[in-house]
Amino acid sequence: MTVLITGGGGFIGSHLVDRLLAETEAEILVLDNFSTGDVANLAHVESDRLEVRTGDVRDAEVVAEAVAEADRIYHLAAAVGVQNVVDNPLKSLQVNLHGTENVLEAASEDGTPTFLASSSEIYGKSESLPFSESDDRVVGPTTVTRWGYTTAKATDEFLALSYHDEYDLPVVIGRYFNIVGPRQTGEYGMVIPTFVEQALSGEPLTVYGDGTQTRSFTHVTDAVTVTHQLLETPAAHGEVFNVGAPQPTAINDLADRVLELTGSESEIVHVPFEEAYSEDFEEPDHREPDVSKLESLLGWAPEADLDRILRDVIEAQADAPVDLEAVR
Ligand code: UDP
């Protein structure tokens, strides 16, 4: 069996590569243009069951060729990171729209089971917590760049569900909630690698806004478990699932905890959103998944709490063990 992972050189993709190599006999084909992914994420892999191909999901021919070799597809290649999406709006839309359509169209040729990575961004600025899959989406105007990202992701979901309904494509959609862990870079704005890096280098931790906004951070190993299980569960096909640990944390509390666990004496500074992103920036205040749908299908519960997540990220970034006393 050959498994195609688009975006397999990225943060989540590379953890999925590790897991599938460890737990299955599959040959893994990674397709990645290494724009936000990094060859270093796969440098530790020694298996001859891994093939890494450099290519862009916007190129329909490249996608069709890779898909033709695959028995399973994980479509993780996407524009990631709020900062990245705000800085590169057109490219982000094209990657997320054309890339996904290319993958789904090619997959429908042979009916190849496909996992589509979506995002909690789908819920936009909805305030109806916790978010469940059938909730209304609340998004802002097209003049605010951020909302283009959620709109592209929602269109991806519509496409996937239409390919399922009209072509019987076995496709399942996972809406990732703030997936974090080792190998995630702070370069595209993600808060945990950014705070940890700031703390370890003695720089001020930059909390955007008043820091009361919350996110439900989810360990990448938990996300990878669900991703694999969902694709291998036929009852999940044609469905959408929240993939996240329901443990909302305020960004102020996150900053405090990072300081505690690193033993850093960095200060915490608050930066207005307009300064951090752009003048017209809008920020969803809270994000929390309702995971009852996932629980009832897979019996799944996330294993890693916030401290475990932070400890793993700190260890990876410091390249040295964290003071475990501080974690307790
Ligand atoms: N954030 C922050 N400081 C940073 C980066 C992010 O306070 O240096 C905040 C950001 O405004 C958001 C939360 O942390 O409220 C999570 O941001 P991230 O970009 O990681 O994910 P998002 O949920 O925005 O997609």
C-alpha cells in the first residue's frame, strides 16, 4: 500500500510520516513544495519506505501523477499561519482552493480514500461555544484578509463533500484546532513556538491584544492519531469532525506557564492586534471544540494536556530536558 501525504514536509505532515512508518508497512510518498515545510522535518527518517517529491499542489499534473500511485491520501498541503495568510493572501487562496480541487479531482479517478485537513478557522468569530460541526459559521467581510482563509477552507469542505456525494469519493474532513508540538515554527505567527523561543532567549513574550482570548491547544501526536483513525474508518467518510483537545487556555495564562516551565525571566508585553498584524485585523476571541462526534465514533480522548505540550516544545527547542520539577 502506498500512502500519499501532501504537505508531508510540514509540521503535522512530518509527524504523520513518522507514525505511519512506525505503525504500518505502507510506502510513504510525500509531496511538498517546501515553502512552509522544511526538509529538516524529515531529515531524521532513515526508512527506504519514504519517498520525498518536491512539487506544488497547484500543479494539477504533478498532483495527478502522485495520486495515481496512492492507495490512501492525506491532503495536508495548505497555506498555514495567520501571519502567513495575512502577508500572502493571493497565494494562500490559490494553494488552498486549487490545491485541494486538484487533489480531490485526481482522487476521484480511482475513488482513493482521502483525508482533508481543515481548520477551526471555519467557525470564524462565532461565539457559540463549544463549536460543534453543524454550527453556523460567522465570518466578516471580504475586505478583511483573514476571512479569505476561512472562506477558502470552507470551500474546500464543500468540494470534498460534493465529491463524496456525487462521485462516491471516500473523503473525511478533520477540522484541526491549534495543533502544536515539536517542529512547529514560530515563523508564521504560531503562538507556542514563538513564546517558547522568546522565553528561552530572554526576549519579551509578545501577547497580542489583552491576552484574554482563548485557544484549545492540541498535541500533534493526538491530532495524528485521529487523522489516521478517521481515514481508516469507513463510517467517518462523508463526514466532518472537530479534531482538538477541549482545554481552552487564555493567552495570558499561556505566557505565564511558558515562563514558569522555562524558568525564564523574560517580561510579558501586550501588543495591539493592529500592530501585530494589520490595521483592519479581526481576532476570534475564543475557540473550543465540541468533540462528542469524534468520541462517539472513535472513543477518542486527547492524551496530552497543556503542560505536556509545553514540555515537549520546550525540550525540542532547548535541545535539553526541561526542569520536570517545575511541571508538577
Ligand atoms: N498570539 C500572541 N502572540 C504571538 C502570536 C500569537 O498573543 O506572538 C495570539 C494570537 O493573537 C491568538 C493566539 O495567540 O490569539 C493563537 O495564535 P496562533 O497564530 O498560534 O493561532 P490562531 O488561533 O490565531 O490561528
